[in-house]
Amino acid sequence: MQSITQLLEGYRAFRDGPYKHQAALYEALGQGQSPKIMIIGCADSRAEPADIFNAAPGQLFVVRNVANLVPPYEETDGLHGVSAALEFAVTALKVEHIVVMGHGGCGGVQACLSAAEDKPVGQFIAPWVQLLDETRDAVLSQGSEDPQTDLEHAGVGTSIDNLMSFPFVRKAVAEGRLELHGAWFAIALGELHWRDNQTGAFKKV
């Protein structure tokens, strides 16, 4: 899809196809949503959660940003987009699962690695991916042979750790109402790898 014309043609195809076949579903969704799963994914155009998980409209509450990052909990007066979405998902929608999903060839992770070589990327990207600095330094200190993939994996764990810094997330987890998960998608192979929460290792599904 290269133009707005193609975008609008895609909409018309949607109206004539998927929407027509799911009109009753969309009518019901017009009254509200009740997804049980939240996905925190990367904004990368190649890692679309609904496609990867074959999900219907209304089944996933999705937040996407550069490098699928969750910032730690803080009470400053800044603009906290990810934190606001997380609060809504956990306290209002009462989702039962949160999945942090990274992917292969992540540009945000690459930007974090570039900053380690004193080559920061972008006015807004560089400070955002600093959320991974400590994790990156740990990966590099271990003499990784594939720092890109290793940091993509480790970054998922960092975001899960940061999720637990939110009081309402900790409370929901402690009460058994919420589970946290990690995943990583290999784009070229179309393979999903799931994270073992005990070891941090990823295994192909």
C-alpha cells in the first residue's frame, strides 16, 4: 500500500468483505469492548498482532510503540501514553493477560545499540530507547555474538519488570487476576517464540 488512494480502496474492500461478513460483530462492538488480552507490541509495520494471533476485532487491546517498551511507573506530570493505556486495560477493562511482544530486526533496539557507540538516533527516539540502556549494557558485557536479537529478547523482560512497578498491575498479579507474558516474532520466518517467565529463555511455539 503506497498511497491514500490505495488506503481508501482497502477500506472499500473491507466494507465489501470482512465487514459485510462480520456486521453483527461490529454492531455489538459498537456498544463496548471486553477484551481479555492486552498486547504491548512494536509500532513496526511488519509485526501486526491481530494478524500474528489471528484475532477478530474486539479480542485484543493493543498498544504499539517504538521497541514495544513499557516505561517504569512514575508520578510526574509528563504525558504517559503507555501508562494511561495500561491503567485503562487493567483497572477498567480488567484484562486477564498482558503480552509484551518483541520482534526480529527491531529498529528501536538497533537505535539503542547505536547509542552505545555514541551515535544516538533521532530527537525523540534516542531518549525513548534509553529505557533499554541498562539492559543493553548487560547484554554487551556478556560478549553477545548477536546483540540485536539478544537485546530484543532481553528488552521484553525489561518491559515485564517495568509492568510490575505499577501498583495496580502488582495488585492484580498478586490476586491472581492478571498474568504477564513475553513473546518474540521472527518476521522473515513467521515464527512466534514464547518466553519462559522463570528462565527468560524463548522457545518457538
